[in-house]
Amino acid sequence: MELVKKVLNNDRASIAKAITLVESSNPKDKEESKQLISSLINHPGHSIRVGFSGPPGVGKSTFIESFGTYLVNKNYKLAILAIDPSSNLTGGSILGDKTRMSEISKSQNTFIRSTPSKGSLGGVSYGTREASIILDAAGYDFIFIETVGVGQSETMAANLVDIFTLIVGPGSGDELQGIKKGITEYADIFIVNKNDGDLKLQASKTASDYKSALSFYSKQDNQAAKEVLLVSSIEQQGMDSVIDTINEIIKFNKLNKIFDVRRENQLSYWIKEEIRNQIQSKLDLEVGNDTELLDMTKAVIKGEISIYDVSDHFLDKFLK
Amino acid sequence: MDKKNDNNDQLTDWKKKFEAETKTSSTDDIIINTDEGIGIKPLYIEEDIKNLNFVDVESLPGYEPYTRGPKASMYVNRPWTIRQYAGFSTAEESNNFYRKNLEAGQKGLSVAFDLPTHRGYDSDDEIVMGDVGKAGVAIDSVEDMKILFDGIPLDQMSVSMTMNGAVLPILASFIVAGEEQGVAVKDLSGTIQNDILKEFMVRNTYIYPPDPSMRIVADIIEYTSKEMPKFNSISISGYHMQEAGADNVLELAYTLADGIEYVRAALSKGLDIDDFAPRLSFFFAIGTDFFMEIAKLRAARTLWYKIMTDFGAKNEKSLTLRTHCQTSGVSLTEKDPYNNIVRTSYEALSAVLGGTQSLHTNSFDEAIALPTEFSARIARNTQLILQNETGVTNTVDPLAGSYFIEKITDEVASKAWEIIQEVEELGGMTKAVNAGIPKLKIEESATKKQAKIDSGDRVVVGVNKFQNPKEPKIDVLVIDNEKVREDQIKKINLLKGSRDNQKLEKSLNELTEDAKNGNNLLYSAVKAIKNRATIGEVSKALENVFGRHYATSVGVSGVYGKYFEGNEEFMHVTKKIQDFEKSYGRRPRVLVVKMGQDGHDRGAKIVATSFADIGFDIDMGPLFQSPKDVAKDAVENDVHAIGVSTLAAGHKTLVPELMNSLKEQDPENKIIVFVGGIIPEQDYDFLYEKNISAIFGPGSNIIESAEKVIDLISDKNNQ
């Protein structure tokens, strides 16, 4: 495949087109997309995939601009997948993350792609996993996946990355509730942003709140300790501690085989999801616009049959 | 029967007559809701002006609350100052233009600087290649400033300078130019805009982040209060808010809230309120909503009096709001441009009836290009005719006592006061601006206005109704931007070759130190400028400490689409987009950008939010991007189209560069490029030759534009 070769050569336009292909909702593109990913997965690069999530307004993009610039100045090659939540149901989306990434986007060593989440709750869009395969094969050192954290979505985002980072703002004590509920299960690093100006005091208080909340969390054996870091994106302070922590955790996880186990688990999760998706779309085709369904629904309302009769009927039909 | 009952009977009777004439069941059906959310009734009576909140209908001009004017005699004694804002190309060319205007009857000067100067870059900086000398005059050092005022005695001429970002080096250059002309600092008169808060909200020609920027504002207020008694330290501006789409109440409220914030900044310097408040001045836009604009100016004085009294001001000059006005630029249309003369005339009359102290009238061609000598003359004559032929100067505040005017003055004041209180609750304007609230409210208002025009709710003559089948061609001023840049670079090199570098370095270091230790920066800026530092060098010395500010904002969504629920045209385009999505597996994707140093992003924001509502996926680029950065962004996101918004005459250099960069970064790209904004028709062919697919001038209908874009994208991808 010509596209495979070009992606492996880090050809910017081809990487972009490859991502478009895997994100396409047109079934016709599916076959080509499968071929592409099947080839690229045999040319793994050395990317470390880092997830950044957090509630709206904590400065995720601003942090990525600041941290990313720091990495690029150290000659790392960096790809960013920004999943933009700002879509409304009837219209299209406004993808505004890049307005906060004006410096980093100038660098030839970056590749920044925004994707509308199309209202999918996960914050992760269809094709994000495939996109990170493409970027890994294209030779980036780091792949950042930025998602908005709302409730459940972190689990999905965490399933795509090697390290998962939660960004919070000063005074975000409300989320401490979340910590107890198990956010710690999948977040490796907590970054308290906006440690600057008037907010400094509040930021360090928030950090110590997080630290003490984490102390209730019982660490399993051979698991890296979870870290709470204080940074200021606008003053570019604390970025060295972020990269050091990432490197240490990766080193620890590789040493303890956690790194590979995670990737294996993610792969089997992906396979399961792929099966589910395929069943789903076939099922949708089967039942989606069926007048039979409508008729049977009417019969349910009239009390002639039960809803389970209907579901069993369609399932039988599907499995035949 | 007494008179009162008589009147009541007449009112009841009038209602019946009115309902019969208009064939409505109630006079309440005829209430017109303005953008400000004020219901305009068909009739106002004495009852309406009883129990007003702010206005005292019996007060006189020159007396509190100064609703009727800051002075007792107003125009009877001296008419408003005709102050035309102008500047372009080099200092030599602008100087020549100023001198001609002064001979022709203009009274004050108002300098427009080019965008690189605003943003603190010298003309030889790579980053500003496309912007030098456009939309204003290029000033790189005190040498340019001296040429700009050559033959214009600065002890007699009051000079207004629109400068906010690079305010320190520019004001310092003005001071040094005066000194070297033999004029003492204390004798300089005029105004510097120095209003940074609105830059963060709408105009985007800032340099540093909000906090250090506010400190610079306070430094200038402090300096001028001590050294320049005849100079207005700030011009608190609502103008650009209205231009960006704010309604009159938003404009008024945020402007006065800005004023409050500046007063606090100055007080924090330990100044007494009456030391500086007499030199605070204001600047409002006057649009086509004739009576509302008059009410706004009257309400502004009324509220400012209240605000300053609350601050404990005693001096009458502190208590009175004095303002400059400019007719609205966004009300001008590219279509049938001579109509703009008429619009501007009404707006000018409105400003005068509102009691402005000085006025700029726009030239009719400003929706297309910079004014020519011809259009500038008509603009100036619009005011000369008002002053000399119409008799409007014979009576002070002639509309006072009108039930209608007094009532809406009070309503505007009341609504604005509510918003001011909201800002106060947020902790003042700097905090509100940091939180992005005013910007969002203004964007929402702008999008609503655009939707009203596109849906035909609001008539714009020659644009969405009464179109001229034979559009006239008009001459425009062309700036040879390359030549200006070359000339400026020569002058910079000459300056750099002849100055004492040791002295220069020392003064620049001093400036950096003062930025750290909190000393008033204007004193050290004056020293550096005297030692022939360039504008860029002074700005950089401060940037080393303060950093540069980058804006972060996303548009509103859903506001535009709401106006078109069930609209056939709208659905028609939406359908096309859905079809496209089915065929190509994703929505059509458009990158909307501004390039160069032009920060006016109202147009870009409106296109982004309305296109998204119609169904496009919109990538918003950051401000101040180079064509190369835009191309990278477009390629990485595999967009179908790029929409370039340009208002500052940069299209002739920046757009071709973008096309080259695109070709370079993706030789096989199918990206459609379209351009919107202020582009003279003379340049259309040039742009089409560079493979631009479509050009949308001011007043373009968004839905029609969106349809054209989706058609172009579909065609290109079908090939």
C-alpha cells in the first residue's frame, strides 16, 4: 500500500489522510482502513502514549501547549490527538483546542489533529485507537491523547494509553469525591494546573488534598506510586517534573512487565470491542429500519405479545 | 372635568384610533424589541418619565447628573471637534495627508498606526511581513514620529493616538518628538487610547498578559497626571465592542466597567481621584439605531456621574464624562457603497444630538479599503455641513424633555447598570475578562445581529433588500506594502548605524529592571527612545519580563441556527452537508483563520459559529498565524477548505503565500481556499489568479456563502 509507505516515511499529508480514513463513518472505507491498520501494526514505533483528561476549563490545551513546547525544545517528536467535545447534535463542531496551541503548532516536530467527539459520551472518538497506531508507525516519540473528562469517559481514554494523567485546577475539591470512588484505578499522575499568581496558595492546597486522598488508596504490589504534581502552564513551571515522572513510571512499568501487560489487555479489549461493534452494526442493519419491528411494537402496546417475544424473535432471526 | 381626566379620555380614545388605523387588537402588539432587549412602544406620554431610575428630567446641562451635557453651553459656545482618524503607509505620506486635512478645516489629529506597531514589532521583523504600513502608519522609532508631525506644532495641535499594545514606546516617542521640536512635555495635548481591557475582549492588539498590561495603564495615568496636565491619559473605548457586535447596552456597560477598573488601577498607585479623573476620556461607536445611540450617550454621562460620586470625586471635571465618537464601521456595506454616505450622516447627527465632544465620520469606502482623498473629503464635509448649515449647534441638548428620549435614556442606563453590577460581583473587569465572559456575550450578540440580517428580519438597504442592479465601481487607495516595508527597513538600518549602542543598551537594561521592580515604566521608556531604541526593542525589553499574551477563545454555538428553525434555505444547505457526510464518511471540514497581525476576529467568529450551526466541522486557528502555520494546520487536519478572514489589507501578500505553502506541504491537496472581509473589487482578479475559489465581501449572506462553500467542496472532491 502506497499510503503505508508514506506514513512510515512520516509524510505529514499522508498521516493526515490515513487518520481521515480510519475515522470515516462510510462503510465503504472500512476495508481499506482494516488493511492500513493491519500493515501498520506490523511496523511498531517506539511511541509512549500519554492520556490527558480533566474537567472543562482546567487548562488542558494550555498545559499541552506549554508541556509540548518544553518537549519539542528538547528535540522530542510529538503527536497530539485532541478530542474536542464541543459538538452539538444538529450542527457540526467548533474545534477550538488549537487556538491555545499557537506555539507548539509551529514546530515541524509536531503533528496536531483535532477530532470532533460527535457527541459520543466517551470523549474518545471512533478511530482514536487506530489513529495512535498510525502515529506510532510514523515515528513520534510521544502521542498525547487529550479528552474531556466527564464521568465515565476516563476509563475509555485510559484504555488507549500507557500513562493516564488527570489535570485539575486549583480548588477542584469536588473531584476529591471522585478519587474515593476509584479515579485512582486508572490515573497514574495527577497534575494540578494554574500554580501561578493569585491561585498559587489554592493550587498547593489542592495538591496536598489530592495527596492525602491518595494515601487512603492502598497501592498494590509492584505498581508505580501515583504522583501529584504542581505546574503552571502559563509560566511553564514544573514541566521537568512531569516528564521525569512519566519517564520513571514507564521505566518502572517496563521493568515490572506492567507496561506490556497493559498493552496486551488493551489489545484484547480492542478486539472484543471490534467484535461488539461489528455485531452491533450488523444487528442495526437487521433491525434498524424494519417495518416488522414497528408492527410488533404496536402489538406490544396492544398487549398482544410481550417485548421479550419481540427481542427473541429478532435475535433468532439474526443468529440464523 | 379637570385636565387630567381629559387627557386620560384622550389616551383611551387614541388607543382605539391607533388600533383601527393599524388593524391590530392592542397597542401592545406593536412593541418593537431592540437588540438591547428594550421594548419600543408606538407612543410615549408624560406618564413614562415619572419615577425614572437615573435620569432627572429637570436637570440642566453642566449640572449633575450631567445627562444633558458636561458643559452648560455645549456647541453654542464651541462646536464639537472634527477629528478624523487617519494614517497609512510611511510617516512621510501620512504627514502630507494630515497637513492637507488641517488646511481643509479639520481641527484635531487622530493617528492610526499599522498593526506591527500596535503589536510591538519593527517593520523588519519577519513575522509582520504582510502588515507593514497597511491599515495605519508604520512607526519604528522616534525618527518616524518626528517626520509624522513635521510642520505640525505640537504645542498647538491636540493629537489623539490609537495605541494600546505598544503604548509605552509610542507615547515615549511622542514625548521625545515634542521635546526635539522644542515643546515641553507639559504643553503637549491630546489623547492616548491606552485601553487594554477591550483589546482582550474584542480587538486583540495586545502584547502582554492582562496583569502587566493593567500595570502599564496605571503607569501612564500616573505619569500624565504628574507631567502632562493637558493630555488625556486614556480613552476608554466601547467603539470596538459595538464594531465586534455588542449592542448599545453591552457596549455602555462594559466600557464603564472598564473605566471603573482603570480608576482602581490608578488609585492603587496612590493617586488622588481628582488628580487623574479629569483626564479620563471615552470613545463610543454610533451606529444606525438613531435614538438608541442618543440615549446611550446621555445614559453614559448619567452613570459616570454616579460612579465617580461613589468614588468620592469632587472636581466637576472628574464627574463629567467627555467622549469622542466615531460612526460605525460595521454599518457600512460593500454593496451600493454610496449609501454609506447617507448612513454616516445619520449616525453623525445622532452623535451630535447625544452631545459628543469630538467626532470621526467614516468614509463611504471603508468597507472596502482605506479612504481616498475624495472619500475623506466627503466624510469631513458631512460634519462641516452639520456644523455650518443645519443649525444643530444653536441649542443645547435639543431633544431633552422628549418623553421617548428621556425614557429610553433611563432604560439604557438601568440595563447597563445591571450588567455593571454583575461585573462587580465577578470582582471587576480584569477578572471578568480573564474568565472570558464579556467576549462571549459580545460574540453572542454579534451572531444574533448577523442572523437577523441573513434571515431578512433586519433590512439593510442595498444588501438584503432594494439591491442595486448596477453596482457602481469606485476608486480605492492602494498601498504598495512591499515598498513601504523596504523604506522602513532602510530607515531602521540608518538609525541602528548611527546611534550610541552603549547608551542604548544601558537604557534598555534599565527598562527591563524597572519592569521587574515596579518603577514607573514610562520614564525609562522615554530614556530608551531618546537613545534611539526602536519600538520593537522597547517592547522586547518588556516582553522579556512580562511574556507575550496569547488569546484563547472558542465561539458560541447554536445562536445562529436558532434563527433559522424551519427555514427552507437553511435546511436546503444542511441537507447538502448531510449528503456530503454520507458520501465521504465525515462532515465537510473548514479551517477558519486570521493571518498576520490583524486581530479583528468578529467576522471569523461569526463564520465559524454559523457554519458550525449549518453543519460544517470548523477548525479555529489561533490568531496571528503565519501562512506557513496555517498550511500545516490545514494539512494535519485534512480539511476540505480554508476560510481566510482579512480586514487589514494583508490579503495581497498573505493569501498568495498561503497558497504556496499549501502546495509545498501537500502538492496533491484538494483544499478550497476562500477569503472574506475587506477586499477591494480591484483585487478580486488577482486573488482568483492565485486560485482562490471564492471571495465574500462585507454584508455577504452567510447561508448563501455556506452553500457556495459546500458546492465548491463537493465539486472538488468529485473530480
